[in-house]
Amino acid sequence: MESHFYAYLYRLRYIERWSLMRNVLKENVAEHTFQVTILTHALCTIANVVFNRSVPTEHIVTRALFHDVTEVFTGDIPTPVKHHNKEILHNFREIEDIAATRLLNMVPEQLKPVYAPLIGDQGVSQDNPELQTQKRYIKAADLLDAYLKCATELSAGNREFTVAKKQIEQSMTKMNMPELSYFLEHMAPSFEKTLDELSEES
């Protein structure tokens, strides 16, 4: 049987993010996924090396690769819309579940056991502490990517992202993750520098 699963994943590059905002540089979901995956790896590595944790980096990074795949059907729903009220958020979660089921149904039967836990956490208990830890690191990376997007837009003179940056900073603070603080202190400032400034210091 022909499977369209991977062809749909490749279409994530056509889904634009930050659609309500004026962007200096447009970003699509495929780019965002790549960046979140890199940041997830960074946060897990910091956790293990700097803070002596035992985080399963490879498992979390793999999950990060699939964290937004349902958006190939739903599009990227802007946060102000999604979180406008509890009813809208609940309805969106239901739509996400439907999209996840549709995607998983495209996976060849033999491969479904591998992809089911990655696409919308299907067949996985939400009470699983290990799952919640994995999702926490991905959520942190997701917020961090949004923060870095805001920082680079502001550095380019685009004030459209001023409020968003403050809101994301508050959300990251609430997470209370030393890994995030470490990245923000040691790595994030570079994102606001020009190529010439980066070259001078390297």
C-alpha cells in the first residue's frame, strides 16, 4: 500500500509561523522543528553535563522532531488565538488529536508502533512521569526558539515582537529550569549580534 506519511511531513516547509506578526524574516514549521530539535539537544546536554542529571537525550530529541507534525493539517495557530480562552484551547486540542490520528493512519502498519508515541502521544499514558519530563524539555526548547525569534527580529529593528518577547520571558521564568537560564546567559546573547560582531570574537 502506498503511504503518504513522509510526503506530508515534507509539506511542513509550506506552513508559515507568526502569521499575525510583521516579520523581517519569515519562518516555516520545518525550520522551527529543526531549531527546536537543536535546542532540545542543547538543553538536555546542559542538564546532563552541567547539572549532572540523567536525561535521555536521544529519546527527547526524537520526540522533538515530531512535536508539531499535526500542523501540516491544522496550520500554525497563533498563541493569542489558541489561548484566548479555555474553550478554544480545548477545541484546538481535539483538532490536534484528529490530525494526529489522520497522520498515524498513513503510517505503514509495521511502523505504527514506532510512530504512535511520537505523533500526538497516541497510546501513551499522560500520567507517565518520564513522558512529562520529555515534554517539559521540548516545551522549554519551543519557548526558547520563540524567544530567539523575538530577539533577532528586535535586533533587526522590528518592534512588532516587543510584547511577545516579554511574555515568553515570563513563561520561561515560570518553568524554573536552570538549563534554560544557562542557555540564556551563555548562548542567547550571540543571537543579537551581527555577522561581523560574531566574526570579531571567534
